[in-house]
Amino acid sequence: MATVLIVDDEVQFSGLARYHLELEGFEADEVQEAETAWRMFTSQPYDAAIVDITLHGPLDGWGLIRRLRSDGRFRAVPIVVMTGLDDPALPDKAAELGCVYLSKDAIPEVAERLRDAIRASLRAVRVVLLLPGYSVEGTLHLPMEPKRFSDAWEALIQSPAMFVALSDPVISGSGAEGGTSTGPVLEVRKDRILAVMPVETSG
């Protein structure tokens, strides 16, 4: 379950955003100041953030986002920029900082926009996993941050999760029940993976 930090000094908006996120299964905390948000991120990193632009205090929402993006730990964290400002340039400015834009008029869409931000923070890599007696080809979703596949794979293996999730899998080999099968998502136990190879794709 993804944990989200909502940064907004208008509690009626942060509370409404939290309500819609929790309806969709996210866990959310609220904070009103950018400096407090920064301290919370560095002490208990969150999976994603929703940040209002016009925060009170010395650091506004843009300043918080730039600070997060300048730190290697948070450079790829999914962020939704949430604002009540009416400025047609804001979506492009948010995109330049690797964020998804959301108007406060559309807060009921916050979970959908957050999922957009999460998808944008990942890159899809087609791989083949070798397991005892069979292999699985599928799409692995990795953080965009690592420049080398080997680094990203190592980080994934070292994470506490027990499984690797592959989308659009194709299972082949004598060890696979039914020989060859497909499905939307397959979870593979990490301790059974013997080797992994990226699949070269054209275009």
C-alpha cells in the first residue's frame, strides 16, 4: 500500500484529498508547511507526495519540489502538484519538474492523478527471468533513476519485498504448469530467480 504525504496549508483541501486517497487504498498523512514536509520525508520516506504551490512560510510548493528533485533519494518520487491557481502555464511547469498537475476543482480525481504520477516515475523493461525448469518473459517496472539495468535490478532484489511482479507474462518450459500461459500480472518469488536478462526491443 503506497504511503502519500499531502502538503497543503488549507486543511479542508488536504482533508478532502486524504479522504479520496484512502477510499482507493492509499495511506496518507497531512502537513501544512514545506519545511515540516521535508523533515518528514527525510525521517520516514513516503512513496509519493501531493504538494500545493501556495504554501505559507519561506519555502513554497515549488521550492519543496525542487529540493526533493535535487536530492538523489527523492529525485524520482511521484509528485502531484495540486493548486487552486488559474494559470494555463502550470501543467507545463509541473511537467518540467517531473510532476502531474491537478486543479483543486478536481480533487475527486486525486487518486487517478496520483496513479498517473506513479506510472510516469517508472520505466517498463521487457525481461526474461530464468527459474528452475522454466522461464518467464514479462514487463518489469523499474524506477527511472538508475541509468543501468543491473543497478535497478540489484536495488529491486535488495528490497524487502518477497516477489517480483511482471505484467503481460509468458511462461515457458517443462517446469511451468500447462507449458505456456499468459495473464495480466505474475508475481515470482525472488529466491527462485536464477538469472535475469533484458529483452532487446526494436524502436
